[in-house]
Amino acid sequence: MNTKQKNIEGSWQRIAFYSVACGVLLAILIYGTISFFVKAQRPTITMTLATVPLRSQEGLRVNPKAQFGKPWVPVEATRVEGVLTFRGNPTRNFYGVGPIPSNPKILWRYPISNIKKQAQPEPTQSEPESPPAPKKLCGTSIDLEVESLWCGTGWTGQPAILDRGIIKWLIFGAYDYNVHFVNADTGKILAAPFPTGDIIKTSVTLDPEGYGLIYFGSRDNYLRVIAIDHILHATSLYDPANTSAQEIWKLRADYPTLTDQELPRTYWNDDWDSSPLLVDDFLLAGGENSIFHVIKLNRGFGADNFAELDVGEIYFLPSYTDELFADLERENGGLRDENVSIESSPVLVGKVVYFANSGGLIQGWNLEPLERNQAPVKVFSFWAGDDVDSTIVADDEGMLYVGVERDRLTERGDEVGQIIKLNPLLQEDPLVWSITDRGFTPNIPNTSGVWSTVAIAGEVVYATTDSGRLLAIDRNDGQILWQKQFRDQIWSSPVVVDETLIVAVPSETAGIYELRAYDVASFSNPNNEELGTGPRSFPKFLWKVSLEGVVESTPVVWKGKIYVGNRNGHMLAIGDEQ
């Protein structure tokens, strides 16, 4: 073989190699933005993650100092990048990563299309047309015996982020009964929506240890575990329109199949608003049936390399006590009050899980007995006097920050306050400081108090209220640093990323909220047109974007984009135009 022939053959070999490489790269780049070819029903796959279960060396323990403001990574070897649960981690104080957009617009809205219309090529045989999406995320639901139409995403409704490098997944439940799987960069469907039987208000939780599982509840009475590992690790291209998550376990809130054991009585209803947590193979989930659940999942991988569960012991912890019912009855003029549902999400400090209920009872349960196959033990209790749907947030010292509603207008609630800091180590007198919020109509229920969850950044607590206040509070002494009054309620929780406060607030137009950004790195802005009240002037206003409707959900920030759902039927992506 002469040199010329060698060179020619070598050239074709290189061309063939580059062609294959380019084809693979092209498939990767377009993955998630158009429909694909193979229907996948959890086929046999080659896992890219470890196929032996890995557990955190911390076991049941969450170190609040190490976790403060950090993403949820129990095991570095199976690190799952993203915002995996409501407020990002077990202490509920991680809101995403920057950068923050500087001149943002709505980039896309789901389930419509990109805002800027672009010419689309005709689909080819190898590139079938993307599946049609519904016009809006809407569904009917019955609340207190009244059926009505619910649209978009609601309280708490924060989308989860799963960042797999080239493809970033946005995963969220909505009022159209479905969990949605969307390409966070494009708004295109990555997998068919997973249907339930009623609206979904909760923020879904993604498995933090690489099992490809998702945990969430729906108003159809079920707490579910669904799997997307067959999609994440598929070795062949698939058709998003016909590929969906697979349900692998569920628990009904009235426990019809658990007739062989004595269970605590359930109260209120069968919804699941709480965003679950996972610690050392135990799922922690509160239900609106007034029961907190500690579920041994026994996760593992089967012979086909798919995640599987062998659910073991379930501990049912009542959120109520006889003393609580007596206190509520006294405050209610002698009438029985059984609204003790759990809508807040659990928070972990050390080996203690804290949660609250709609009766205002805040509890802490020590999980350490689980290591000896024994039930958790209650170690903390504090009655705030009124409904606590807000999720408790822990700081790096293990102190707890709680928002309290003014639903019942109780004497105890007004005595305790609506934004409170608790030291759980001081059982006899845990209240460190409190701030009241009674609004403009203090004698009318549900016009003041706190539904949202506070944010903590450095030494400052940021809170929003049902009376329309935005506050910055010194977390050490409870002094209000600055505040601003808006025209209507704020249920969306504030977030702070890169020293920028992001918050969804009412605009000057009734029924329309806007996303605002403030620079909280500096408080000296003498030329700022918006001045707050307090020892510091209001932080520098950066920008605002209309959210095209009322917003109750909490935004999440990820690498230059902000995602939040509205009650007009859409999930929005906000960022700088490329």
C-alpha cells in the first residue's frame, strides 16, 4: 500500500469518525427539544450512576452549619445537581445559583411556546413533530364542597431543577393534575406529563442520591413515588410524547389497605401540600390528614438496573394533641376545631425533624430511634396560636424561623406574633423574638399574617405577608431593617441569590403580579425613589417583569434564568435574551 493510499484511507477513517462523533453530538444537542423515535417503557439500560445503593455517612443527621445556603448533596459520589425540593435543601435555605439576569424578559411560557416567534423547519421522517401541549394548566377541583376551576401553579408550587449538563430539567406539579417535565432552556416537553386524579399544589422532591425517583402528593388523596430513571439513563433516543414517568409506589391518605394495624385518627382532608424530604432512606412527609409519616423506603436497584422500593415500616406521628384541641376549643368560644392538617414542609436539624400544623402546633421529633428500629420521639413542642402553613426555616445555628397566619384571630396568635424566631433547645421558653402583622383590617380573618416561607441570607431574614408587606429583619434581634407595603397579599416566598432579592409582588394593576429584583448588598441609596422604613434605606431597585397574572408560587433561580408559575395557567421562564 502506497503512502497516498494510506493517506486517503486515513482521511476516510477520520471523516467517518468525525461524522459519527458529530452525529452523536447533534443527537445530544437536540435531545429534549424535539420529539424522538423510540418509545421507552423502562427498557434494560446501562446506568451511568453507581448501581449499589449509597448512603450519606451522616446517616440521619443534617448539619445546619454545613448545609446553610448550600445545595442538597448527601453523597458526593452520586451528586444530583439542581434545586431538588422546596427551598432546595433539608434546612430549607437554598434558592438556586446565579448569575441573576440584568435586563430580563419572559423567554418562554409553558405550555404555549417561545415568546419570540421563530420560523420552524418542516418535520422530517427522522424528526417527528413535537406533541401538542395543552393551552393552559387548568383543572377543576372541589374545596370545602365547592367545585371550581384552578389554573397554573399555586402555593407552594416551586419547580424543581435537575441539571444534567447539556439538558436542564424543570419538573413541577400543576393544577391540570399533572407533573410536567420541561427543558428549562427551551420550554419543550422532555417527557409526557404524569397524570394524577386532582390538582397538585406541592413542590415535588427529587431523590438526592441518584435513584431517579420523584416524591410528591396530589389532592387525589395519594402520596406517590414515581421513577424517571429509564428516561434519564436511556441508551436509545425516545419519543417524549409517549414516554412517561412510572409510578412505583403510593400511599392513600385514608389508609384503606392498612387494616392490620392500629393507626391514629385522621382529621381535616386527604390533600398533600407538604414537600417531602429524604434522609438515610426514610421519606418524611406531612399530610393534610393531620398525620406526619416516616416511611422506610428500602431503595435499591433491581436486576434490570432500575430503581425499586421494598417499603418497610411506616411510622404515623399525629400532629395534634388533646391539649391542642382544648386550646383551640377555648379560643373558638367552646366550639370544636379540628383543622390540624399539615401543609408546611418538614425541616431537619441534626437528627430532629420539625414541622407545624394548621392548629399552630410546632413540633420536633428525634429520628435517632430509627437507627434501632424504634419509633421517633417527640422532643419539642410550641403552640403559635394560629395556622402555620408556612415552612419552618433553620439557620446555621439550628434556630427556627416561622411564619404564622391570622386565620382564627386568636389571643394566643396575637400574643406570639406572625414572624417568629425559636430556639428549640429552650423548651420552656423558646421564643427569641417576634414581629406582628395585623394589616389594615385586623378584625377580618386571612387578611394578615404569613403564608409564605421566609428566606435567610447572611444575617438578614426576608419575609412577605398576607397584608402585602415585604420586610428585611435582623435575624439576631428581630429589628426591622426596612419594609415596603404593596397593594395586595404576597403568598410567594422571597429568594436571595448572589446578594439579589427576588420576589413576586402585586403590581399597580389589579390581578397582575410582577417579579422584582433588589440589590441587597448595599443599603445606601439616597436617590432611590422607593424608600423603606427602618434604620436602613430601601435597597436598590434593579428591575421588574410582569408575571401576567396572580402569583402564589415560589420562584427558583438557576444559571441566569428564573422560573415561576402563575395562576393564569402558565409556567414562565425569565432571563436575558440571548
